[in-house]
Amino acid sequence: MELISLISLWLIPVLIGGILIYGTIKQIPTYESFVEGGKEGIKIAVSIIPYLVGMLVAITVFRASGALDFLMKMVGPWVKAIGIPSEIIPLALIRPISGTAALGMTSDLIATYGPDSFTGRLASVLQGSTDTTFYVLTVYFGAVGIKKMGDALKVGLIADIVGIVVAIAVVAFVYGMN
């Protein structure tokens, strides 16, 4: 354990020092390159803000309109019939939209049902098995000006569905169904 702590303490400073030494050897103006990178980073952050605000508004409208509750009532009995807790449905729906909202839901599920419950384990595995597809498409594709994202959306959603199904299967296999 002491070795790992020592490595984690010194890894970043050694990495930065190595980059500076390499840049000096290659006669690259490292400070100027750093400043240029910082300027570019700020420009990107500012260009992302409108897409981020739009995404947050869409999530709020989806939840506040009752659409999430309606969907839960429609799908809940079907998933309960096959042994999947219906409390997982909002997490599975929100995860492709917002990682932060999904993390909040995962925390609530773990606090309510416990980390060793089927629901808690499934929520944890589901959190790591899918991506924030809509967020990535909206924010990052929008920031770089990509307009045609239909194929990326299809592939992303298929990957999310596969991630959800595999998460359920793995948790059911490893820990058994409740």
C-alpha cells in the first residue's frame, strides 16, 4: 500500500516535469504552448455552454412534465414480471441523457435499498455499463459543428441498450435475482 501511495503522490509532478524536460530538449516553447492550450480550452468551454444549458432544460422538462412517471407506470409491471426492480427504469432512461442525474439516482437507490441489495448492485453496474449518449452528441458534437449525428445516435443507443441488458444479466448471474 505504501508503494501505491508513493506512486500516486509523485505521478503527476513527475509527468509534468518529464513533459517540460522533453519540451526543453526538443526546443519547444513549453510555456507558450501551455498558454495557447489554455486559451483554446476556454474557447471550447464557452462554446459548449449553450448546448449544456439546452440539455439541462430538456432533462428538467422531461422530469417535471411527468413523462418519466408515465413511462415508469407503463413499463414497470413488465419489468417486475421478469424480476427486474422497476426502480431501475428511471436510471436506465436518464443515464444516456445525464451522467450527473444518473449518479444522483444511483446514490438514492443505494441509500434506499443498500449497496448489497440486488437493486443497489444493479444500479452500480448499470452506472458503469452505459454512456451519456445524448449528452455527448449534444455537447461535443454541437461544439465542433457536427450536424448529421443520426448514425452516431443509433450506435450510441444500441450500445446503451446492450449495456443495460448485459448489466442485468451479469448482476443476475453473479448475485442471483431477488
